[in-house]
Amino acid sequence: MTIQLIEHGIAHSDTAHFGDAQESPVAFAGTAAGGRNEGETSGDHNARTLYQHGTLALLVPGLFDGTLSMGELLTHGDTGIGTGEGLDGEIIILHGTPYQVRHDGGVVVAPDSFMLPFANAHWADFSPLGDLEDRSKAELSDLLLKTTGLDNTFFAVTVTGTFKNMHTRACAKQRRPYPSLEHTAQQQRVFDAESTEGTLLAYYSPQVFNGVAVGGFHMHYLADDHTIGGHALDFRVDKVRVAVQRFDTLQEHLPVANPRYLEHDFSSDDITGAIASAES
Ligand SMILES: [Zn+2]
């Protein structure tokens, strides 16, 4: 399994243009060099599990109640993305620190009491994939799938380095009664940076899970100097280092203590249509 993936990486490295792909193709943590097994990190942390609270689908009709605290989310990982109650900004968790990119563009550390309707988290155990220069967002996405061969499972990606034409958005906190996801789009703020250095954190979900999560890539960004961040709508990779972490398990946690969630009838919601327009 692992060997095949490595060969796959080598076989496609000429088209992939990952700078050092020849020397270090995809070797998922712990499998190539022996020692610990893949995903077995320190303590009880399972790095092969992606934890998710809520679903993308519940955001579509406006179920924006905060149903999980940041403190609880951080017991499931040191890396992640999400949004706050009422779609209060964009969350990116890096090295155990949960940053909130607010609607006004400010970046703050979210307290443990910060509530979220939707979030992903996992324990970081990334494997280097290679270096990359001068690629569009679409080219990066294609390359990631070609090089890793992970179309049919969940994985996380970190892209660190310099970017051009970074274009992000942050939602504005909505008040009850919440509007639908589509109606919040008019109140999101967008941010642009011609040149920026930072970390892009992406989660890939197979298309069959579209609705549970965002089918395809869901990307959040934070500049090292915190001058720009949020949900990454578009960008061009300038000079970056790419690392990947494969999951074999999705732990899906649902807000069963929330009556609005339990009572909602999802049958008439245009889940995939709304996600496509809101997340791209
Ligand atoms: Zn997002």
C-alpha cells in the first residue's frame, strides 16, 4: 500500500514539478523509515483520524448555533479549521493555537469558551511532499491529487511559504433568527494581498462526502504577520513547501444537544448547490 503510493509519487514527479519529489516522494509518516507506525504519535493521539464537529449541510439552512467549545475541539487536535457561532469569522488552528480571522480583518486567538457550529481538527503528523513554485490554486489542487493518489480518502495539506494575489474572505457574525448560508454571502468581507508569506491549511474530502464536508479542498490561510487570513478563495503559489497527512477515519460528531438541529427537515435544502456557491 505504502510502496504503491511512493511509486505513484515518483511516477508522476515529472509532471508534478515538486522540486525534490525525486529524492523525497510521498512517504507517509512512519511507514518508509521504520520505527513507529503511521499515525501513531505521542500519547493517545491518533493522527489517522480526522475529527469533525457539525456538517457543512447544517450551515446551509442557517443552523449557526455554537454547539462545541474551542476548548473541547482542541482535545481532538492541534491543527484545524472552522467557523464561530453565527459564522463569526474563520478559524485556523496551527500548532495548537486557534486563530480567529474576524470580519474586520483582525486576527485574534480564540478563547476556550469560543463556540463553533462547524469545525475540523486533527493531530499534526505531516509528511513532506516537496517544494513548489508558481502555481494557481487549481493547479495546486490537481497536483496534490495526482501526486498523492488520495482522491478517495480524507487528507490534510499544509502549504507554507510565499503566495501572490491571496484572496480570502471572512464571514460576518449573524444574529438569530439566522439567515440561510446563501444570504450571509452578501455580508462577508474579502481581503487581498499582492504578496504574502504564511501557512495555508487545506482539508480534502472525497466528493461522496460533499454535504458532510466540502467535497474537494477546503482551505484556510493565515499570514505569518497576521495581516491577512481567512477562507482562501483564490491565490497563486509563489514559493512554498508542501506537506500531506493522510487519514483513514472520519470521526463525525453531531450537535445532538441542539434542538434546532434535531428538528430541522433537511429534505428541501439545496445542500450541494448552496455549498458550491458559498465555498468557492
Ligand atoms: Zn472555510
